[in-house]
Amino acid sequence: MTKPIAENIDVALIGAGIMSATLGTFLKELEPNLNIAVFERLNDCAQESSHPWNNAGTGHAANCEMNYTPPNPDGTVDISKALEVNTEFDLSRQLWSYLVTKGKIKNPRDFIHPCPHMSFVSGADNIKFLQQRFRQMSAHHCYHNMEYSDDLKQIDEWAPLVVEGRDPDEKIAVTRVVTGADVDYGALTHLLMAQLSEQSGFSIHYKHEVIDVTQTPDGRWNIEIKNLVTHEKTITSAKFVFVGAGGRAIELLQKSEIPEGKGYGGFPVSGIWLRCDDEQIAARHHAKVYGKADKGSPPMSVPHLDTRIIGGKRSLLFGPYAGFSSKFLKHGSYLDLFDSIRLNNIEPMLEIAKDDWSLAEYLVGQVLQTSAHQFSMLQKFYPDAQREDWKEVVAGQRVQIIKPDPVKKGVLEFGTELITSADKSFTVLMGASPGASTAAFIALNILKTCFDDQLESDGWKARLKEIIPTYGIDLKQDAKACLDIRTATAKVLQLDN
């Protein structure tokens, strides 16, 4: 039975995806007496970006994504961003391990499976880049177990579908990290919401849409909610609001009228996957194999051939092929983009339209591709692929951040960003990748920014170190702490180490 909406709550989480589930989990572990409510316009959690078929489930540890390691002019590779994302994923592993150890998640196999992460290139220049990338990354303790090969026989053992049917004279190379994972973020979100729902002081309201947010003179937030079944409207008052509503974040940021949100806009990018559910084919590929993105394309468009394990069934996923839709959500409206335009963000948006043509050109090219051309991209990864074994499925919508800039007037951001009010009572997560994989890192940033008093004076920090044993330790610098915690979490989560 659905709990009634309380008149006053401590925390409102808008959107029932992996972000709200993760932040809610941290908050209830740190302060069990908090009264937390989640509001979701759809009829279940994890139906947009967190849904397993709307993302790649890579467990982005920056093992294989070459867009995180751009080349330098001198021929070296910048691995700094990769190291950041790599150690951010360790925080997620620690949170999940804690929940498994406490019995709040019964079986890690319900959401995570070991799956090697591989980078794949062809051609002399790309092989040279991959070799340099391997030299630098494998020299760092975070990537001490990375392997490299340009030997077809070895690659065939690691990923036979990549080699079979390929011209033996073609030069290819790969790196492999066996400690990677495939994560079903939809299943994980359901598990997190389920354990939260068993606790007092937590409620989740499906088919309830937040239609307005207004700050009152006492600093609290009045949240107007519409029941999409009865059409009744309710107002609840919250001390703190987190908006983790994916593409709806920009609309609610604008309605909040916090000065920090002035000038922000969004640009939507849609995606299409090719999916193979033939178990005999899927059983012969055990890896996530990432290629290089075309110049000018967004990070989410990096082509990759992935093992997916969803609901106990193994499939293969290839893509994504990017496209354009004016919707901000898969279950959104074609008017979303136009409704997001305001006087304070039209200049940054026009500046992007005038000066940043690379994304637009890429999207136009993707939209105009024929199905034959799309399938030929798959055959670069899997030469023997047969068209009848693959079906086209629509991936989730992503909204790139357009933000004001004092110099350029407007810049296009491909990452994620938290926008927080000066009084720390309202925060919004915007952007796309890496998103779900670093949900724990994002939640910790919210805690440090918005709940700093409780961390210091209410004993939260000590409790937080029970959940995240390496809290306050830089795993990029402390090799022993890094290797120790990876050994510990791999054991609990049943991952390769």
C-alpha cells in the first residue's frame, strides 16, 4: 500500500533512478531518523537512464574508454581523467560491498558480474597510440594488471568474435583488464529502493510528478506534486531537495529560480543499439570491447561490443548510434528542448549553435546513416556478424549541459555537474556520462557540500568511514590502500581480482 505524502519531510529526492537510490541509501545509513520521500512520475524506479537497456552497464572504471585518455602533442597520453574515474568507481564498489556484507543486498550476482574490459584499435597510428596508452597506464598501480596484445592468436583467446572472419593481414591491437564488470543498474536501483522501503521514515511515490518547487522565507522548499492517476495536487515541505531526474533536471532547476542555475540549458542526444539475444553467439563473447570515437563525437557515442547479463540472460550489445530527438527523456515530450529556452540561457545556447558545430555535424551524419552503414560498423568489431541475428533497440536519452561562460558566453559540457544553491538546500545533477558508475562519488560530493555540518559535528564522518573505508584517502596516490580495497571488494562482490 502506498504511503500518504507527509506534510513535512527532511529530504525530497526527485526521480527514482540510481542517483536518488544511492544518495538515499547513504543518508539513511548515516542518519536513520531522517524522513525521506522519493517522487517519480513513472510507475517504477529505473525506467529512464538507469534502465539496463538504456545504458551500457560498463561499470565505468576508465579501463577501456579511450576518450578518457586523450593524446598530448608530444605523443604521450594524458591519463589523469582516467585515474579520476577509475578510483571513483572504487567508491561504488565499497558502497555495494558494505550493503552485501550487511545483508541489505543478498546476492551481488543479482546486479553485477565479472566481465573483462578491452580497448580495440586497428591501423598503425591507432596501434601506436594504444601502445603508448598501455605503457603509461600499466606503469600506474591503478592499472597494474592491464594486458596488451597485437597477436591475433592471443586476441582470439580473449575475444574470438573480434578475430573470426578478419583479414589476417589487418593490424589490430587490444588492451585487457580482467577486473572489469558488467553492471545492471536497473536491478541495482530496485535492490537499493527495496532495502530503503523496508526502513521507517522512507517513502516512494510512483506516478507522482513534481510540477513546481518554491523556496519559502524560512529556507525550506514547498514541492507541488501531481498524482498522475487521480490528478490531485499535494504540497509537501522539505528541508533539502535533490533533483536526480535526468532530462527533467533542467526544468526543475529553472523552476527553483536559484541564482546558481541561471544561464544553464541542455542539448538532447538520443541513441540506438544493435542487440543480439542468440545465446550461442552471446556465450562466445565475454568482454566489453571499446573502440575509438570519431573526432567531434560525444563520449557516449564511443562504439563498443558488450557482454550484457540482464535478468540472468546473456546478450550482446553494440553501438550506440547517436541520433537527435528534442525529447529530454525517453518518456518525455518533443517540446522539451523548446520549453527549456529562457531569456537567461538563450545567449549560451545560441553561442553553442554558432561556434560548436562538431556535435551537430556528427548527429546529422548519424541520422542520415543507412542501416547497412550502421551494420558495417558492427562488422569492424565482429566481422562474421549476420544481420538477422541483431535487432535495433532505442537507448536512453541523454542531455548534454550548456552552461554560461564569462569568456565564451556558452560552453557545451559532456560530463556531469552538480548545481547547488548557496544555502546548500537544493542541488541538481545535470549531464550524461559517466553517471551511474560514479553514483557513489556524486553522492559523497553532495554530502560534503550540503551536509558538511553533520559530517563534522553529528558523527557522520565516522559512520561514513564504515561504509567507505578509504574515505579521505587518495587511491591514485596510495597504492597499498588501492590494492587492498580492490582485493576486499572483489571478494565480496565475487569479481575477478
